[in-house]
Amino acid sequence: MKHENREGPLLYNARIIKTYLEYLEKYYPDISTDGVLDYIGMTRYQIEDQGQWYSQETSDRLHAFLKKKTRNPKIARDAGRYVTSSKAYRVIREYIYGFIGPEKAYNLLPKINTKVSRGSRLTVRKLSHCRIEAITTPLPDVRENQYQCENRIGQFEAIAAGFTSNYAKVEHPECIHRGNAQCRYIISWTEPLFVRIKRYRNFLFLLAPLVCVAGAFFLPLTAMVKLSLFCFLLVTGITGLNWYLENREYKKKIEEQSLTAEMLIAESNARYNDATLAREMGQAISRTLDIETLLDTIMSILKSRLDFERVTVFLANEDKTRLIFKAGYGLAPDQEDYLRGVELHLDNPASRGPLVVSFKEKKPFLIDNASTITEELSRRSQELLHLSGSSSFISVPIVFRDEPLGVLAVDRVQSTISLKQNDLDLLMAIAPQIAISINNARTFEQMQASEEKYRDLVESANSIIIRIDAHGVITFANRFAREFYGYLDHEMIGRNIMGLIVPERDVQGRPLFPATREFLARPEEHVTVENENILKNGEREIGRASCRERV
């Protein structure tokens, strides 16, 4: 019977998700597993139920979410390696390690696959000693994604490690994502020396007594004693050698695990620092609307929190024809002077430096060895690279709502350690915050400029322009209005028009306040009105007023 839900067929057992959550709890404890379940729409009860299955769409959401949260592009493969130690796969693990060696464990995989997947068929065959072939074929109407191949590879690698302490080598010559009808994997492994010696020892344990018994019938007593002593020493020596090699291998494994633990701690600390940095930067740059102050703040935070030797920011000019240096740190005086005089051409097809390409294509670049790309650069870019002395660098576009604003660049000069993918991931997380802040600052500057232009225009107009609120209080009066009524600016601003520039009664003695209140209450009904004005000196003037807006 075919099981389906609104997202499609139910293809994968919930034990897979349980394995992912165990992996997160062990290696990414800062990521909430409850949050993961909420995102994919599953519960703890469901993943504990071995009869629970889920769809390809749920699998895709899970992988996309974990890849983003862990910032580990190989999360599927790493989780696959974890399978053999997972609590969720306890029964399967017992099956596997109940066998003598990797080969029989791999032969069990087709049976295991039926317990966790309804989306593919798995076959295994031996090619040679310590070498097998595994083939997975998706069932009709089943669509797998690339990360599922990577997860499968991780599992294949880890099974051999359970017996040999080393991951298997996995080749992937055919893949459905490269146009093949199936995924084919060639899995090979190397037996440690102590495993082979143990096999020889076990053989001698059986052979030596037989040799001694046979010798008792055909050899004299003296030769028999010598033969028995030889067999004893041989078995003892091989056993001792096996013990030594096995313990050395285990010691090596423990040291590797210790190093891995230290690396995990370092990675956890780095993720915490990255999150703190992002939060700190977001709080700091949200408090300023001046671009120069904003960029100085960004540089100060990056310098204090990160170990980048040099950071620069280039912003595009208004018509987006040039990239112009705006801020940075770690620059020598001559380097900064040079950069302030350089404009990177965005409108020149020959410009193909990483900063220009990063801006135009809105994608990041990680160059771990700058010397390898020298010939690909334009003359100006070569000059810039030579002057900077960069050994490796990263360029990240600063983009707001799909519009590139500039480029954030980081490079190393003296350090022998190249910039890595995690450095790029961190800068990619920072760049959107910078983009939003730059856009806000520019919008504020444009608003200020627009307001100043409006004020200049209004101030120089040869017409009375007065802005009043709903209660008739004057909030603005231009120069012509002040001169017409005879008041200074501070004598008008904040005062009510009634009694100041609108007389209590007209020349015929009729009260004007009721009509004025009606005008203020519903100005949209009185676009143009004829009114009587009173000047500071008591003179009266008849005029026509137009209502444009009410503040």
C-alpha cells in the first residue's frame, strides 16, 4: 500500500531524523532540537515511533535548515558518519558489529535499507578483498537530492571505521544527479596490521596443538619438547605483537578523539563568538544614520572581535560606475593613500578584479592563494594586489534587496594560515546587516537633503506659506509671510493664528473664529477660501488662502 500525505509519499523512517537530532546534541549543542522539529512540523513522539515515516519534502526542509544553522555544507555526510554510533540505530548497529569484519557488514546493507527507506533499492556485491560495490536505484516517481548521496557516502565510510578505526574510501563514479540512472559507489578499506596478525594468531591457536599432537607420534622426545617450545614462543610472540599494535592503534584513536573534541570546543566557541559579534554589530550600527560614523563603528567592532589582519569597505558611487574606498583597518599609510586615490571601474568590461566581479555578480569570492589568480586580473587589479601584499582574501558583496551597494573585503598578509570557508560564512552573515544600515543612512541623508531643498524653495517663494496644525498653531512660516505680517520667526512659531493673523471680527463686525474653526476642522472641504488678515501693526488685508496639507 502506498502511504502519502499532502507533501507526497512517505519514504523515510523517523529514525533518520532522530539520528540527526542526536548528532546536533553532541556536536552542535547550541542549536535547539525542539526548534528543528517545529520547523519541519514533527514532534518528539513521532521520531520515537519506529513506525513513523516522512516525505522527501520534509527531508529537504530538514537539510536546508540544518545547513543554514550549522553553517556546515557537509552536514549530511557528517551525520551519515554518525549513524553507526547512533542510539536510533542501536539494533542495526548490533547487527553490523555482530559480524567478523566490514565485508559482511556491508553485505547486510540492503536489508538495513528496507528498514529506513522506501525510496530506493540498494544492492551490494564483492569486487575483491576489502573492496565492494554498492548500487542505489531510486524507485519510480521518487526524487532524491544531492545531500542524500553525501549522507549515504558518510554511512559507507563509517561502517569500515567500526572495524578498522579508519574511514573507508568511497568512490562515486555514477550518480543520478549527473544524469545516470543509478548511484554507484566503490567502497574500499584497509585492514590494520593488528587485525591481520590477530587472524594469524587465531589460526596458530588451532594449528599449534595439532602440530604438537602429531609430533608426539613421529618425533623423539627431545625434538617434541623443542617443537612444543617453539610453538609456544611463536604463539606468545604473535599474541604480544598483536597486543602491542592493537593498543597503539587504540591510543592513536583516543588521541584523535581528544583532538576532535578540542576542535569541537573551539568550533562551538567560534560559533558563540560569531553570534555575539553579529548581535553586537547589529546593535551598534542601528544607532547611527551617518555613513562615515557607521563604517568607522563597523571597522572598530571587526578589529576588536576578529583576527583578520586587514579589512576594507568599498561603496559604489551614485550611478554605480565606480567602486570607491570608504573605510578600513590594517592598512599602512601609503596603502590607504593609494586606495583613496583609486576608483575601480564598474562600467569597464575589462575590469575583472575580485571586488568588481563580486559587486557585479553579487556573489562572494574566497581566494586561499592570491598568487594563483594574478594572470587573470586586469593591470589595475594586479597593481592593487601587489601593493596590498595579500596572500589570501575574501570579497563579499553588500546587497540590499537585490541591489548591490558595495563590497566588504578581508585579506591576510603575514599569516601563513589561509582564510577558510567559515570566515566567508561569517562575513556573509555580517554583510546584510551592513547593507541595511547603509541603506537606512542613505535614505536619511536623502530625506534631509529633500527637506532642506523644500525649505529653501519655500523660504524663497514670493507667496505667503504657513504651516499650521489641526488646532491652528503655526509650525512654520516662510520669509515672505513673516515680512508680510511684520513678525519675526519666533513671534509666529508656536502661536495660534486666531487673534494673531486672523482677526476676531471682520470689518463689518461679524465673528471670524467660528468660520476659522470650521476651516481647521475640515480643511479638505475648503481648498481655497477668501479671508481677512490682520498685520502686526493692526492693518487689515484681504487675501485668498489655499489649503495644501494639514499636519
